[in-house]
Amino acid sequence: RGARGPPRGAEMAEWTASVAALSISLFIIAGFLEVGGGWLVWQAVREGKPWYWAAVGCWMLVVYGFIPTLQPIDDFGRLYAVYGGFFIVLSYVWGYALDGFKPDVGDYVGGSIALAGVMLALLWPRDGGGLEPDADSNFV
């Protein structure tokens, strides 16, 4: 399963409040790096901002790519699927805060459903918990 991942069938850790808080925090950090980096590139290319906006945006996108490797979640597919819900909501937040975007009811309902759905997928009780072994001691 790679340098950090356990072999299939290894004893897995269970979710604790501290591991869940860490995981959610990492999703939020990744989201702000990805949305912010993409927004800076957009601003440079589409809105005529200085070239260094794109350079900073590209740097943010590279850093974003490493954040998921810090997650205690064992499965790449589930990790990125859950991140998708955070990305949706954080895109709305970024657009509202920095780009003049005005969400409507459909945005609020859709974002809420997406976030509720991915939290269900993230925290659903599974055999072994779906976390790397010793997640509490390795990540907190």
C-alpha cells in the first residue's frame, strides 16, 4: 500500500474525536489551498492580474497536492471523494468572500447535501474503522 499505508488486512484504528478533527482540518486546509491557488491563476489569466498571482497560485496548488498524504484515512478513493464535498462548500465560501459571488438557495441546499453526504461516507462505521493503524498516536 505504499510507504505509509498498511498492508491489506492489517489491524485498523478507530475514529476518535481528535482524529476526526485532524482529518476535517486537513480537508479544510487542502480546500483553501486548492480553491485559493486556482482562483489566483484565474485572476492572472482571465482578469489581467500580475503574473506573480499565477506563480503564487501554482505554488499553492503544489502544496495542496501534499496535504492529503497527511490524512489518517487509508483509502485514496474515499479520501478524495470525501474531499470533493469540502471542495464544493469551500468554493462557495471563497467566491462569496473574495469574488463577489452571491449564493442562492440551491447553492446552500446543494452544498449542505454534499457536505452531509461526504461526512456520512467519512465517518460511516466500517470493519477496522478505515484508518491507518495507530491513527491516534501517529497523527495527534
